[in-house]
Amino acid sequence: MPPRYTLKIVTDFAAAHTLRNYPGDCANLHGHNWKVEVEVVATSLNDVGIGMDFKQIRKNAKAICDDLDHTYLNDLDAFSNINPTAENIAAYLFQALKKNLNTDTTHVSAVTIWETERACVTYTED
């Protein structure tokens, strides 16, 4: 089996949402300071000894998070037909990141979204 190097960066964004058809307080407008962890797996290293530059991962994650930052998530096209739950936000970020970060030797392996300091979800396709 080839070697696997798991690289991880952490970023964040602040956004509001409501959960349509939710039978509780989360149906009301509320917001979170979302923490985002992105994991990329590399199966080889370049001549410098790097699987993928952390700067590249961070830049891509930050660009996507900046589009979500200080928004009402329900108003975004990505969440017009699905609730902007932590699960759906993690899947959205994963799909967007893999378009820019996946190569022959690297791939996005997981995105974890922390809604609070005590509650998170991890999305993966491995």
C-alpha cells in the first residue's frame, strides 16, 4: 500500500441560517461561528518533501468560506432547496474543495464542520 500523508488546515466563517420544517428552536433565525477543518491526503511528496502546500489548501478553503461568511445561508443557491445544516454545509465545502485540490496524488478526504465547540459533523467520500 502506498504511503498516505494526511494534511489538515482549520479556518472559519460566521453565518446565520434557519432550518425549514425543523420542530424546534432551530427553525428560528440564528447564527454560528462555524469552524471548518479540511483534510487532504497525499500519496507522494514533491522534491521539497511536501504532499500539498498548506497555503494552497488554506487559500482554497478560505475562498469558499469567504463566500459564506456573514451571509444568511438560506439565501444562497446551494441551500435554496436543502437546509443549510452542518451536514449539508460540510458536503458543499467538500464538493467545492475537491474541484480545486484533487490531483493524481492528492485528494480531499474529509471536511469537518463545527457548529459549536461541542457539536460537529465530518463529511467524507472515502
